Amino acid sequence: MIAVLMILIPLLGGIISFFLKKGNTARSFSLLSAVVTMVIMLYGMLAPKGTTLLSFSADWLPMLGTRFSLEADGIARVLTLLTAIAYPLILVSTWQHTYKNANRFFGFMLLTQAGLMGVFLATDALLFYFFWELALIPVYFLCSIWGGERRIPVTFKFFIYTFIGSLLMLVGIIYVYSKTADHSFALDSFYHATLTGGEQSWLFWMFFVAFAIKMPIFPFHSWQPDTYEQSPTATTMVLSGLMVKMGIFAVIRWLLPLLPVGVNNWAVSVSFLSVIGIIYASLIALKQDDMKRLIAYSSIAHIGLMSLALFANNNVGMQGVVIQMFNHGINIIALWIVVEMIEQQFGTRKMSELGGIAQKAPALALLFVIVALANIALPLTNGFVGEFLMFNGIFTSTAYDGNYTLFGTWHLNAANLGIIFTILAGIGIILSAVYTLRAIQKVLYGETNNLTAGGRDIKVNEKWVLAVIVAVIIIIGIYPQPLLDVSHGAVTEVLQKADIGNLIKK
Amino acid sequence: MNALLISAVMGVLMMFSSFMLKSKSAVRNVALAGMFLILVANILDTYGWHLFNIPTEGMMHFDRFSLFFNSIAFACTFIFFLLSARDMEKVGINYAEYFSLIFFILCGIVLVASFQSLLILFLGIEIISIPLYILTGSDKRNLKSNEASLKYFLLGSFSTGIMLMGITLLYGHAGSFDITVLIKAGEKPSSLAIAGLLMLLFAMAFKVSAAPFHFWTPDVYDGAPTVFTSFMATIVKAAAFIGFMRLFSTAFYSLHDQWQMVIAIITALTLLIGNITAVFQQSIKRMLAYSSISQAGFMMLALFALNGTATEGLFLYVAAYSLATIGVFAVLIKMKDYTFEGFNGFARHHPFLAAVNTVFLLSLAGIPLTAGFLAKFYMLKAAVEAGGFLWLVIFAVLMAAVSVYYYFRVIQAMYFKEGDAPVSMEVSRPFQWVLGVLAFLIILLGVFPNALLYWFYF
Amino acid sequence: MYNFLQIRLSAFLLDVNTVGSYIPVALQVLIVVGLIGFLLWATHMLGPKRKTSDKLEVFSSGIGSHGEARQPMAIKYFLVAILFVLFDVEVIFFYPYAVNIKGLGWHGFYAVLMFVGFFLCGFIYILKKGALKWED
């Protein structure tokens, strides 16, 4: 039942919000809705395993063999939790921001939340596709109405990109559906569909392109920096903190167990793309002056690492990914909050125009530094836990053994691919340290200039929001066990289905 | 049979009311009442209440397929009347005659949906086409309207000629016009049968404006008065598709393998030309003309697949497409400027109209939660189930992605651009209500397509 | 050889279900086209010719032409003419009925009555619309 509420509360909240006349009422109302969602989700997390509290199933379109079925298994739980926690944070941290037609803004924000929840919970392919698209439409309006100067073409590019991807996925879904034994869209039937190796090979790309565009993975990433830059900050937080996770989550739930042979055929190719993405995005991030773009490219690099670890296809790596999805969500939202605060106060995001803020705003500086260090995954921060597990997974992965044909053209025979990938990804981490620290140095330290001389420290509510996030960062950094427990069972189950050896035995 | 006779009588009645009724609102009310009567009579017919019992000598067969489609077409026409009947006044002075012609077209639609003999198909197509030629040219002072009418008439007659030739050849092959006889004769195809089949295929492709027989469509749809374009692009096109489907799923079913490839190529071409050309249009009316071509491409997938899903899907598609397009046109008629710029800032001045228009456009683009999505979904599903032609399915979805470009341009103009969106006439409250109901229907069908498809079986 | 020509061909031609049954039609088309072509060619070759410029003049009943041929004419002429054609064609449908009047019985009579009724409606319509009013 809680699973339905997770979708229903934001959905109804969003619709009601459209009819509220005053902006401030809508703002308070949307916060209320988000907090209620969070409280219920936290209650759901405490529920013992095996209860039906977090799952739901009802008839929807019996003629098509699709049901309205939702279930929060381990991985979905982590992500619904992230969505539920992130929304109040986002709303509180952008509290000061005033929007034209605020009721619509908050309405669209809540509708996006409903879509996201649906994507994370759906265990029916058609339902999943529904929510996948539904999460996109409100974001399209959010960015196009309240975004920056170049918002219309940029958002449109983003929309067309993702739409092409998802349509290809739709063809894939229909194809797999036609191969299921009981003609059903249910996740279980999909897992048991009879697909030959050749079919899996091309189906892999039908699904993966959609997910790769959402993540985004090199070379499907070109919409991302522009969109992050042009969107209103609250939307950017949703996009980068939550929406990006749709892609990774979809790979875990809808790709690895569904097309094990296809994954095996293409794992190395995708890993190469991921590694290229990590290095490439990190190098570009070095050159950025706009803080939003810097974070955007840094996000591409982080996502690349997660995708690399995903296709390492072992337990440690995947657990790292699940943990890191949560952590990355928290960290990047914190980074956007800091950027938003700086932009609100000084009216610019350009690092070259800022400097010496630490003298004027010590609290902001302290919190910013901690968040930034979590972003580089320093030990004792949450980022470290995830990245350590992922690197461990990549290094020990057996997915790369043997001969490979990259993208069907280049033959490759390398025994030590895991080590090479680890080293290359490691370079990405070093670069990430370089650009993050450089940003801190430029923004926080040095001499104050005309612009920053009149700076003041952040307000109490802003302090609280950041303090809560920093607390989460450190707690997970020191004691990640509860989170690991949640994801462990589900990861094992996914890997069992994704394991080809296991498949052959059956 | 009920609907056929009543709509013929209604046509005559409307002719008479042109000189018997003085006020235009009286004419309109008679037409609305008649339309409602036809719809009800058809539903009664569906459930066994035949008001007339006239032997058709096996030339027509009123099965569930035809009656169900008739209901959809009549319901759409009824909504079309509710929305746009008032706007017909501005086309010319012959107000009652326009209704009369539309009722005659409905007769033709019934014939096309329920023919059993190729002769009736021919009659139906002609009864649809001839009033349409007149309606296209009804804006007599407008040169573009005259040109459109003449062009439509010449090309339409040409395609009818091809169709007749095809029917003749088929008669030479099977010795009968009856489609049930043609199925059996199809098991031993001769060159005559194949030639006849191809001619019928081309003639029908012309009527549904599938490429490469689509050249008349943009000019005619653009030149005709906008109210009639709305009717022509939706209900008439839907009827042509139903006739197409009926012909090919019965008469030529045994030859399916032979013509499947031809249909596949026509489908791909239609999708390509319709979508790519629509991208470059500046006038929304012309864009909608091309969009109707591209939507026809999607409906062709049903003919290509020809299975149970395809039949259901075609009904859903026809309903979704007609409802959404009627809605978009109803809003467009109210505008002073038909270009994309004409919609700039529309959302600020008419938030409700902009919102419902967005629903219609999203449905046409095939975004989930609208009927358009499930309609496209059914088509793709049918094509995948037919097997073997996966390239066509992938091509179709890529083209669907292209279509987003031009539909969303309207949304962009309405919501994200500054302007004053000049409206040429008053927007009444009942009009808004009907549009609201229409948008609700589209969303309802987008969540529960069974709300429509259930009635196909029960 | 003789046998083949005599028997197989006639069977081939008489079988209505093959393309072969169209061979007489094709032959006739060939002969018609050939004959016309031949006659045209023959008259062209055989007849005497005088090439003068007068021959290219517009010529009617021995009177030299003057003025514009495209003179505006009242639309009423056309209207009346086309209406005449419409109602005249109606008469054609009575011929088959007249031949079968007994065979079709009362049922046929009602059908024809309905047909005439529809035409009467049309007639009333054009009358009321003023299509036949000659003076304005």
C-alpha cells in the first residue's frame, strides 16, 4: 500500500497545487506533500522484510497482459528513499527563490516526483515505460518555462534525445513481450522470456541507448551540461540527483537480469565507453569557469564510474553502485545548494569573478569544503564507501576475461582489462580532486574582490539544510552497514539472474 | 442500416431546412439533433434493434466491425458539430447545405465501412468524395479554395478511375464482386488478380493520402475552409482506412504475403515524407496536413500487420487521432494567425484553451497517458507480432520522435514565447466545456483503452 | 499442327477464367487502331493538297470571324442546362423498369416510387432555392 501512496501523494499534491492561487500557499503545500511522502517512506523502510507493505498489484489492461504492479525491492527501496528525502531538502533549500506562477512550478515539481517514484517502483514493463515518460514531461515544462536564457532550444534537445531513446526501448519492450510465454508485461515473465543470443545482442542496444541517454554515458551526454546550466536550480537538483539514477536503476532492474547474454556480449564495449566518458568529462571539467557546468561534467564522470562498475557484474561492484547512487544523489544536491546560495548572493556563478568568500562566510565555506571532499570521495565521507566498493568490483571483475570484439570491429585479447580500467578510472578520480580543489580555492580563498567584499554568511535555515546533509555524508561515511544491508539481498538476486553460468546450468 | 437511411433522410431534411428555417441557430439545432439521432440509431442497430429491414442481397454486411466504427465516426462528428458548427457560418451563405453534404458523406462512410461487394465500396467512396469536392471549394471568393477543389476533383476522379479498373480486373478474375468469393479466388492468384489488387491498393492509398499518392493532401487541406479540413482529415480519413482494412483483411487476406512488402514500403515512405516535410512548415494548418499524412503512415501499420491487435489498434488509433485532431483544429479556427508565431503567448491569454490544446498535441505526438500513446503502442505491437519486418517498426518509432519536433513547436509557442496570440472571435463557455470533455476523453482512453475497445466485443 | 490450331485455341479462347479470353478483345483493339491509323495515313497520302494561309483562318459557315470568342454569358444558361441534364438522365432509369414492370411487381413499383420521390425532393429544392427563376 505504501508503494501506491508514494506515487499517489505527489501526483494528487501536484494536481492540487495547480489550482492554488497564491505562490506561497503552493510552496508550503508542496513542502507538506513532500514531507508526508518522506515520513511514510521512512515508515515503510522500518517494515519487516516479506511484508506486502511495499508492494501492490491490481488489474490494469488485462487485454494487453499488463498489470498495475509496484514493488520496492532492495535497490528500489534505496532510490525511493533517496527521492523521498531529497524532495524536502530541495524545496527547503530553494525556499527563498521566487518563481513566476509559483503554483505551476511546484505542481510540476511534484508531478516529476510521482513519475520518478513510479519508475523506481514499477514491476511491469508497460507501466515502467509510462512512468519513464511521465517523469520527463513535467521536467520539460519546468526547464522551458523557468530556465535560463537559452532554455527553449536546450530543453528541446534534451527532450528529443531522451524521447528517441525511450521509443527505442518501447520497441525492445514490445519485442521481449512477444517472446514471453504468457504474453505479459510483468517483470517475472520478462525474466523468463526465451530470447536467443542474437536477439539479446541487438535488444541490448534498444534498451541500453534509452538508459545511457538518461545517465548520461559518453557519447550520449551532450544534452546534459547545457540542460543543467539552463534549468532552474531546483530542477537541476532533481535532474542530477534523482533523474540520472533512473538510467542506472533501469540497467540494474531491466537490463542485467533480462538480457544476460547481451550484457555479456557488450559489457567490455560499454565499459570502454564509460572509461572514455570518465576521462573526457574530467578533462573538460578542468577547463570550466561556470560552477554549474563544472558540476555537470563532474557528474558525467561519476556516472561513468558507476556504469563501469555496473558492467563489472559482480556483487561488490554492484553494491558499490547502489550505495553510490544514494550518495551521489545527496552530494550533488548539496553542491547545487551551495552554488545556488553563492549565485543568490553574488549574482554570478563564474569562478573567475568570485574569491575570498571564506573570510566573509565561514559557515558556508566549511560546509562547502566537506561536501566537495565527499564529491572526491575522501575517506570518512559517504563517497569513499561507494567508490571503494566500485573500484574493488572493477579490479576483481571476471566479466572482462577472454577474447572480445569491440563494437563488432576491433578484436581485443587482454587478460588484465580489469586492472587497466581501474587505473584509467583512478586517473579520473585524481582529475576530479584537481578540479574540485581548484574550484574551492578559487571561490573560497584568495583575496576578496569588489563583488565578494560585501558578502555575508548564510541564513539559519540554509545552515540547517546543509548541516543535515553533511551529517548524512559523515554518518554513511563512517557506518554504511545499514544501507549495505538493504541492498545486499537484492543485488545478490539480480546477479544470480544476470549470471550466464547459472543460466547454462538451468 | 438504421444509420444509413436516417443520415440520407437527414441530408434531404437539411436541404429543405435551408429555405424553410430562417435562423441559423435553428438549422444548427436540427443538425445536432439529427446527428444525435443517427448515433443512437446506430447503437440500437448494434444491439439488435433494426428499425428497417431491407434485403441487401449480400452486397452489404452490417457486422460488429462496421457498426462499431460507425459509432466512433458518428460520435466524432457529433463532437465536431458541437465544437465547430458555429464556425461554418463564416464559410459562406449556404449554411444548411454544408450540413446536408456532411450527412451525405456520412452515408458514404456507412457504405464504405460495411460493404460486401466491391460495387458498394466504389459507391461509398464516390458518395464520400463528391460532397467533399464541393465542401473544399465552398469558400467561393478564395482562390486557394477554388484551386484546392479543382485539384482534389481532378486527382480524385483519376484515382477513382484506377479503382474502377482494378475492380473490373478482379471481376475478370473471380467472376464476382463479392469479397467472400474473392477470398476463395485469391487462393489461385492470376496476373489479373494481382493487377487488380495493386490498382485497388493504389486507389485506396490515394484516399488515405499515403505516400507516394499524397500530393493532393497538403494543398487540399490547406486550401479548404478550416472547419471542413478538420472533418476531412479526421472522420473521412478514418472511414477510408476502415474501408481499406475491410477490403484487405477479407478479399485479399489469402494473398497477404504477396502485398505485405508493398504495404511496408508505402508505410515507410508515408512516415518519412509526412514527418520530414511537416518539420519545415510555417503554417500550422499545413503542418497538420502533413501530420495527417504521417499519422496515416502509422495507421498503415495496421494494414501491414493484419492481426487481431491491428484491428483493435486501428479502432483505437482512429478514435484517438480523430478526437485530438478535431480538438486542435477547433482551437486553430479561433485564431487570427495560422502560423506558429500566431500562437505566441497563447497560454497567458487563454490558459484553459492552451492546456487542452497541449493535451491534444501530446496525444498526437504519442506521449503516455494520452490515447495517442496507446494507439501507437497497439500499432507497434501488431507490427512486431506480425514478425519479420523489425526495420519498419524501428523506422516508425524514429519517425514518431521526429513528429515530436513539430507538435512541440506549437506547445513552445503557446507557453514559452512572448506574444499576444490574436484570437479572431469570441470563445464561448460551452465551447470550452466541450473541449474539456474532449481532453478528458483522450486521457481516459490513454489510461483505459478498454473504455472503447470493450464495446467492440460486447 | 492443324489439330492444335483448331481445338486448343478455341478452348483457350472460350475459357472465361484465363487471360486468353481477352485475346479477341486485344485483337479487336489492334484492328480498330490499325484501321484508323491506316485510313488516316491513306487519306493523307492519297488526297490532293493545297497549302494556303486561308486554310489556317478561323472559319465558320463561310463567314469570316470577328470579335472575341470568350464572351461572358449569364450563369443561368449553364444552371438550367445542367439541371436539364440531371433530370433528363432520370428518364433513362425508366427504360429498364418499363421493360421489367411486370416482373418486378409491387416491390419494384415502390422502389421506383422512392426514386422518383427523391428526385421530387431535389426538384422542390431547386425551385425553392430560386435556381429556375429567370428574372431577378
